[in-house]
Amino acid sequence: MDDFLARVLGQMKSKAGRELVEKELRHHLNESSKAYKKAGYTEEEASAKAVQDMGDPDDLGLKMNRLHRPVMDWPLLIVAGLLLAISMLPVFLVKNEIGGIMTYQWLSLFASSIVLVGCMLFPYEKLLSWWKIWLAMGMGILLLTLMPIFSLTVNGKVYFSPLGGTMDMMVVNFLLLLGWIGYLLIAKRKPLPLTILLVWLPVMFLTFLTHYIAAFAYFSLSLFTYFLKSSKQREKITFLLVNVCLLVIAVTFYISIAPQHQIDRVLGWLRTEQYSSSFGYIPFINQDLLQHSVFFGRGSSQFAQTMVELRYNTDLVLLFLIHEIGWVPALSILALFVYAIVRFVRTSRRTPDLKGSVLVIGATTLIVVPLMMGVFMNIGWLPIIKHSVPMLSFGIGQQMYYSGLIGIILNVYRHQYVVIDRGLKGAGTKAP
């Protein structure tokens, strides 16, 4: 049996695939050998018959090499590359370069590509095994950001700033994603109070630092992934009820202490004409840009260049694109996002490994929630806050963050046929 397995595994290139095939073939050989022994064969004869039934080891090894190998989701990789390339479009549309932003955006594109490839190649199971480290790092950064010495406030938002620069707090969600999924699926003990604490501590810290979209995205991923992981209906109901109650309390409390300028911003969004000279000015520009946009080509609004000069195209980049290139090209860009999301869900459903499946859903949530909020703000369905549409905006931190999330999803797809721990989703999968 050992000689047979050695010849089979010698034809395989993937280390993880070899481990999986060895485990499965050894189990099959042992079961077959037991059956022959029950039929009256000696142990040596039974082993020989079991090996003989498997056929030629070299042919079997080549077949297993084709089945159990890392595979690439080329359509998703191409879409990710297109979205990164499209992130250069707003820069090219700006008539006058602002502060060397073109050079900065090329650097962002290069760094994001490296992050995407790195997250795609490094085995995700290894990343999740370090969940305590990621959780500690994410919580540590949030705690340090609460201290003035390690923080910097820009346009009302507090950023982590240890060496003079600023780090987008969305990056913390990447660390929390790996930490939270690892905790859910690897930790032996998960008492409900600790689980609730791991949900709400980051949410409260991010909210206090005025990173509302990041807080809502992490809260959403916590709920979705917990429901996917848990198989007990009672646990799900208890978890949901506790979080809903805490959410109602938190929202009520925040509304009661919200700063006046935030209330005025909401009023400016609701009553644009009444507040057109103050908090309704940007919503008024939004409406004008949308009304004067065309299907193809540049619209006729007089405010387009004003928005560029005020750097509002960073947060309202989709609105800027709609006016500058037309509704059809802008909606085509959104169609790329929709296609990517469909690929994300497909990857989660197809992978046999529970950890990989839940990790993909968590990463997808961290992309979909900011995307929907960004689109709704750009078309005037939500009040405008400091938030950018994923993959389209200026800023190296956000580009690297979303590239890392897509890289993680590509990672799971890549290893779906070579996973060792098939989790709770059952064994067996079709070849690509």
C-alpha cells in the first residue's frame, strides 16, 4: 500500500492535494482490504487485491493531479484588474492635477496589485489559524486610535496616525474579519457574552471614531457569518434577539447625543432647497449633476468642475463619473461590481470547506455594504458622509483594503479542490 501511494502521490504537484489524496486513498485501501479479509483472504493477499483494484498508480496519480490542484478564478481576477484600472479614470478626468495625485494613484494601483496577489497565494487556513493575533491587532489599533497621541482628525473623522500619516480604519475590518472568522470556527469555547463583546466592542469604537460605514459593515458581517456557522436554531434566535436589542439601545442613545452639525446634515439632505446655502449645498449639487447628466458623454452641469476643485470627487466619485462619461458607461462599471458579487457568492457555495465558505461571505459583506452605501449617497438616497465607493476612489489605504478582500476570496476559490478540513459542508466536490 505504501509503495502504491508513493507512486500515486509522486505524480501530484500540490502539497495540500497530496495530503488530501493520501488520506482518502489510504482510507479506501484499508476498507477494501478489510472486505477481502472478511472474504477469506490473508492480510497480504487482501492488501494486494485492494491495491490491484485501484488500477495503475501512475495513471491514477495524473488523474488526481488534475482534480486536486489550485485553480484560478480568471473571470473574477480580470474583473478585479478592470476595477483597479477604472480607479485611474477619475484622475484622468480631472483637468488640473491636484497635489501630485496622479503619481499617488499609480502607486496605489501598484501596491493594491501586490496585496491582491499576496492575499490570493497565501493559504487562508494558515491565516485563520492566527486569528488571535489578528483580533489583538485590530482591537489594539482601535484602542490606540482613541488616544490623541496616536490619532489624527481629518474632516471630523479620527484616523490611526502613529508616524504622522493616516491609516483608513477600513483596514482594521480586514484584521477583524480574520480574527472573527477564526474565533467562530476554530476557538473551542465561545460563550455568548464573549461573542457579543467581540461584536460590539469594535462597533462602538468605530462609531466613536466616526467611521460609521466601517462599524455597520463589521456588524453586518458578524451577524451573517454567525448565522452561517451556527447549526442550532436556539443559538441563532438568542444571538439575533440580543443584538437587535443592543442595536435599538445604541441607535437611540446615539441620536440623543448626536452633534448638531450631523443633525443639520441630515436636515440638509431632507430639505435641500431650504438649506441650499449651507448643509444642503452638496445635495443640491448632487441633484443638479444627476439632472444634467446624459446617457453618453459629459453632462451640462456648471458644478462639475467645482466638485473637482473641492475634492468632492473622492467621496462622490460615482456621481462625478455619471456626469463626465454618461449613465451607460457608469452603470456598466456598477455591472462589473454586480458580476464580481455573483462570483463571490458562487465561490462560497461551491467550496466544500466551512471555514473558506464563511470567510468568503464575511469578505463579501465588507465589500457589498460600503458599495451599497456609497452608491446610495452618490445618487442622493442617503445623506452624504465621508465615505468612498469601493475601488473607484483616490487613496492607497482603501484600494489595498478592497484588493486584499478580493484576494482572500480568490484564495478560497483557488484552494477549493485541495482543502484538508472539509468542515461541516460535507465531502465531495466536482472537478473544475
